[in-house]
Amino acid sequence: MININVNGAFIVLRIFSEYMVSHGGGAVVNTASMAAIGGPPNMVAYAASKAALLGMTQTAAKDLAPYSIRVNAISPAYMGPGYMWTRQIELQASAGSQYFDKDPEIVEQQMVGSIPMRRYGEINEIPGAVAFLLSDHASYITGVNIPISGGIG
């Protein structure tokens, strides 16, 4: 997880920031996760890798601001329906955790019940936040993480 979520993002950031410096600026949006903020059970490696990505985002924002490069992040939580939602439910149910039931249907109810908006997010709710952070409307925003979480966190 560290290799993909942190090292991969770092390499891409380094390459694109060099290009952006030579072209007068730009904007980067990293995809973190509410797992980095809330520390959900049974997700230690994932939460740690996404927390590292948030730290990288904040530091890169300061380092690259003098070059007119903005670096921000989004942190989705509980996005569904689809494979990842179903897989997350299955993993939580099979983990034998004290936090979740062993029945996937009950786990899904528990997860949705933990969201203040009482529903999972849909993937089409993410692009608007990304487009905003990449736009000129966010020209003075850098080092920020926007939760896309239905109120979690």
C-alpha cells in the first residue's frame, strides 16, 4: 500500500511539478481517504498510507506555492455501490472484529448507519470537488483536504 499510495503519488507529483514549474504553475489534487483521518478498524496499512499522502500534500503545498503550484487533496469515504463497497463490507465481516458483525448485510447497515447523511457516497459526487480544486475558483487554496464523506470525520 505504501508503494502505491505514497511512493506512486510522490513520483507523479515530482514529475508533474517539474513540468508545472517550467510552465508557470498549476494544480494537483491527491486522492486520500477519510481512513487517514478517522482510523477505521481493520485498515491499519491503508489508513497509514493515506495519512502519509495527506502529510505529503500539505508539505508539497508549502514547497510548491512559490512556483504558483497548488497542491490539495480529497478524502472520500464509503463510496458505493460497486465492487469496492461490496469488498469493504466482505472484509469487515470476515475480519472477526469487535466493531462489526460477521453477517455482511448487518455490516452494511452498520457502515451506512455510521454516516451522518445515512447513505453511502456515489462515485459521481467526487469529480465536482476535484474540478473545483483544479479551477481558478480555488486559486488561493493550497494544502487543503476536502472530505467527501457524508459528514464522517
